[in-house]
Amino acid sequence: MSPPTWTERTISSEPKKGTVIPVEVDTHLACIMDFQGGAVGTLTTSFDIRTAYTAPAIEIMGESGSISMPTQAVPRVRISGLEDKGLWRDVPRTHPYEKDLRGIGIADMAMAIRSGRPHRAGAAFARHTLAVMLAAHASGRAGRWLDIPTCERPAPMARLPDFQLDP
């Protein structure tokens, strides 16, 4: 963790675009997470980057290869396995949500409610997500590992049928 880089920031989105606000929180966080299943993850979040960047939103590295998830800068799924000798190659998406991507969570929630299955935005998962975020900051301040209670992992997301929200 690092303290705020700036004492003030200017809001760059509506409806308060242009408003100057004081910065009262840490603006850069890097943490290591040990998952229940044995995997290790690294999380970096930052408000200190003011230029374009191409780091993947999510990159998963394993003993036989890595997968890099799409971002706005690199809008494709890429993998690099042992046979790729350090090079990346594009792979076709199996769940190609190209349209209405920002609405996919609410669409999945609506379909879950309609079908009677639990949705991924449930209270237990939300509490766990909040606990992880708070523990990342608390761990950095305390300078030690913190255990976080786990919750039931949501089922993998199935391919959603094409949908259109009624106007």
C-alpha cells in the first residue's frame, strides 16, 4: 500500500465532472492472496496511473501456462503454454459476450431469479468480496497475513442466450 499520491483529485465522470475532491484513501495497493484451493494470486489496484496502460485486467498463471483475459486495450483472450515458448496466442472465446457486456451481471441475475437458482450477486458473496477488500488494506497496514472467512463459490457462469432488455 502507499499513501495518496495527490492530496486532491478532479472527478472525470458525470454528473460531478470537474469537481475537485480531497483524497482520503490509499491510492495504490498490491497484495498477495493465498486461496483456499492452494492457488496464489496477486492483486494490484491503482488510481496513480494517469496514462494508458495495457496490463490485463486478469491474468492467471499456472504450472503449464497462462491465460490473459480481455481488457479495453487488448480485447481478446490470449494464452501462453509451455509449447508456446514464451509467446502469446489468441484463442476463440467460448462465451462470446461481445454485446451489452456491461449489463451481463444484471442479465445473469435476472435469469437466475426467473429460473429459481442462486445468483452470483448474493449477500454472502458480496460480504466476502468486501472482507477481501478491507483485509487487503488492513494487512498492508499491519504488515502481516490476515485470514478471511470463505464463502460458497458461485457456480461457473453458463453461456447466456442472446437477450434484449425491454425498453
